[in-house]
Amino acid sequence: MLWFVAALSGVIQIAAYGVYYAKSRTHEIVPNPTSWLMWSYGTLFVLILEFDRDAPLPILLLPAACAFSSLAIAFLCWRRGTLRWPGEPADKAALSSDIALTFAYIGAWLLLAYEFLSPEGRGTAVVLILVCTTLSTFVTFIPMIHHTWDHPDEEHWLPWTMWTVAYALLGATTLLADHWTPELMLYPINCVLLHGAVAYLSRPKFLRARPAARMTRPVHS
């Protein structure tokens, strides 16, 4: 059962990226470059940290799929010339904050990995990593949620709904695993809430209810 649920979450995750990438290529979706920039490096660090926390292999399947698939979307943004330092003040603040949080939990992880800390200090470092990664997850979604609120026609509900289901299955996988720690549940819970929020904002009913938010799409190469 554990491996079935884990594999199902990974398959849905990859399928959602396939849908998202295809719709991005045809300009049905306009990926927010700031959020995808943060996810392109942030998901890799989440994978490394969970591996270091001895997360069981089934739990690592979805984060691994997410990490490498995020790079593909970020590469698409780069190809279009949109992957750059943001101009919007809110997006700029989100990216700056996420970089600071990323350096904070990488620093704490290195201190743990090389055993520079006392047992009490190690406990503090684990809490710092937990807090920083949780805050980082929320920060990375600020540009995406803000952009989707203003331009719901530039996202699509289907891949975000699929991702929400995939992370719910990751939560189930975590609970089914023999060896798991409570902090491993924070990642799927945060992702269910945040991906679900984007799915909600980009659903057709919401789009029809906010015609003023719609605007003509820019021409992309």
C-alpha cells in the first residue's frame, strides 16, 4: 500500500507538470517567473534536506519529481527571457526573503551535517530549519497567488488541482511510512493548502466572476 500510494503521488505529480508544460508552450498558461525561479532551487534543497533527515524512499519520490520538473518550467521562463530579477516590489521582497531563508536553513543544515553543534544546539538548528523551510514555502507562493488573483486567465485549474491531490497522497505516504517525523508532514500540508489556493483562484467559475481582472495577453515568442 505504501509504495502504491507513493508511486501514485509521483505519477500524478509528473502528469501535472506535463499538462502545465504543454499549456505553457501554447501560451494557455503564463508561468510566473519569480515563483518558478524560487522553486527551481528551493525544491532541490527540500529534497536534499528530507534525504538528510532519513526520510524513507517512498516519501522522497514526489519531492524528487517536483525538483527536476520545476527546473523544466524555470528553463522555459528563461528561454522566453522572463526569468530575471522581478520589478514588482512584492515579488522583489518575496524573492529576497526566500533567498535569506534559504541561506539560513542551508547554514543550519551544514552545522548539523558537520556536527559543529552541541546536542542542545542541534535541537535549535532542527527547529530553525523547520521554521525557515515552512516560511520559505509560503514566501515562494506570494508572487504566484498575487499574479493569479490579478490574472486568473493566465493559470489553469487542472495542473494545480492535480498537484493538490499529489501532495495529499504524499501526506498519506508519510503517515503510512514506518519511520517518519512530524516535521516531514509540514511539507505536504503546506503544499496542499498553497496549490489548492492557486487551483481555486484559476478555476473557470472564479474567472467568469472577475471579468475586470482579465486583460489581453502579451505576445510571447
